[in-house]
Amino acid sequence: MLATRLFVRPTARFASKRRPLYRIQTTCLAMALMIGVAPVSNASALINGDVVKGAISTAGDMETYTFSAKEGEHFDLRIVDTGKSAFHPLIALYGPTGAYIDSGHGYDVGAISHQAKANGVYRIVVSDGTSDKSQVGGYLIHFALVPGANEDGVLVNGEARQGAIDLGDIDSYTFSANIGETVNLRIADTGKNNFYPLIALYGPSGAYIDSGHGYDVGAIAYKVKTQGVHTVLVSDGTSDKSQTGSYKLSLLKIGGESGEPESKQPIATPAPANEPAPAQDVAPKETMAPPAWNGGTWQTVDYDGCDGFDLKKHKSPEPLSEYCDQDMAGKVAVCQLSGCVYKDATPKQCRNGDRPGRMYVCAPN
């Protein structure tokens, strides 16, 4: 258990009252919250793509871990309750200056997704997230830092890879792409269960590009703007990140400066000037009814924000399910502890705001 004791002696003003020695026992985390910095006790280093096993073995215990990140790099953290007990895994993230950034918690899985705003050493604190902090249990930490994460190897153009997501797992793949190439990614749930396959695409610098998700299939289509190694992260896309399942991930790249040439269409021969062009029958256009709205779910996509685009707001730290309606489909909510702001913007449009927070997107069911 990480703890510190403070001994405070009475001053001369109170010495005549013969008051006893005051002893205040507190935890490092409580002190950190009071003064706004992360604990500075001994910490273990997280390794990119690795899984760390640990345990909160004593009520009120805390454990700390560190890792280095550069400005603009992206990282995902997951903490998993390995015992499926009353233990409620909680991770709190602190930046290089010691300032609190975000936290993730859940009955089985806690998640943090963040783009680094500064170079330096980041710290996470693991503890029990129940109201009285009295539960104990074992946990796993999954960690992926982009660029650099490549746990599952290189994707080959035109081929499919089979994989599986365990509880709270994050799989990572890479591929190289040239400017102008169109990258098509597909992920399919091969088990047809409650697993909700999610892929997130990041550029060579670690900047978020796009994501694809769905009950059975998630898709991304992107025209490459920066040459280099791109990263794909695979995870469960449900709101609590607690589903597991198997998947098939496919990559197809087309065109580009060094890729396959784009097919050329034959040029039609114009009719002679003295002969009118033959009339063509034009089929009447069918009016397509919009697809029926079957509800939606808020999905965590990043830690960021944008200025403007505000539609509405409320004081809950998580988006309300009833606000994920047909009008909000594909749009985001940016949430902080003080509340959520709903934006008339997609995840790609909502970037680099002055007040970032946990970003959610309204994903149709």
C-alpha cells in the first residue's frame, strides 16, 4: 500500500495547552488530489503493446505506472478486473506536469483514450473505484501507444487477418501507404455474438484519422495525405468495452503516387456535327426513402474537442442515451466532469479545441 504520514507539532501559541502530537495519515493519491499533482512514489514502466498483471490486495491500496509520450501521439489504456468480483477497476491519468487528465472505470473494464498534448512522462494510478474504496482484486492493464504499437504485425494489401479480442484487449497492426492511395479497411465479427468490432486508424505521427464500427462490420475508406506507416487499433466498440469475440480484418489499397494506377475510362467518340446525337431513354428517378432509425449508442472515440459547433449541453459527465437520436447520428459529444457539450460536428471535424474532454460519437444501431 502506498501511504505517507505527516507529523505536525503544536506551535508555541498552543504549547501552554499541552496538546498532544497530531498525526495525520493520508494516502499519496489523496494528497495528489489536494495539491493537483500525481503521486511520485516508485512506479513500474508500461511497455507499448504489452499487458501488465497486478492486484489491489489491500483495501485502499494504489499502484502506479509510467510511460513516455510525445506531443501528438495517441495512446489507449484499458484496465480489466480479472476476478469478475466486486472490485471496480479505476485508472487515473496524469500528465508530465502532474496535472490530472482523465480517468476510466467500470464494473469489468475501465478505458482511457487520449492524444498527448505535451512531451514527457505520463503516470497512471490504479485503485478501487467503488464509493468506499474498500474492494480488492486482480487486474490487467492493456497499453497501446501510436506510433509504435504493432503487436499483431504488418497488414498485407489484399489479404485478410484473423484475430480475437479478449476482455479489454487492444490489438494493433501497421501498414505503409503512399500519398494519394485510397485505403479501404474492413473488420467483421466472425463469431456473430455481442462483440461490436471497432477499428481506429492513425497516421504516421499518431494523429487520429477515422474509425469504423458496427454490430457485424466496421469500415474505413481514406485517401492518404501523409506518406508513411499507419496504425490500426482493434477493440470492442460497446460502451463498456466488456465484450469479447473473433474478427477478420482486411486491407485494400488502390492508386496513389507509387501504388496501382487508376483505371482509365474509354473516351466516347462525339457524334458528327451534322448529325444529331441519338436520343436516349432516361429512366425516371426513384425516390428512396431514408432508412428507418433504429436507435443509437454513444461510443468513445478520443480525448479532444473543438470550438464552436455547439448544439446543446447538460451537466452529466457522460452523454445521455436519449440525445443519441437520428439528428445526432455521426456527431459528437465532448464531456468533462462538469458536463457534456453536444456538437454539430463529426470526430474528424472536432479537433484541437481549447477545452478538450472525452469525445463520444453517436453510432447508429
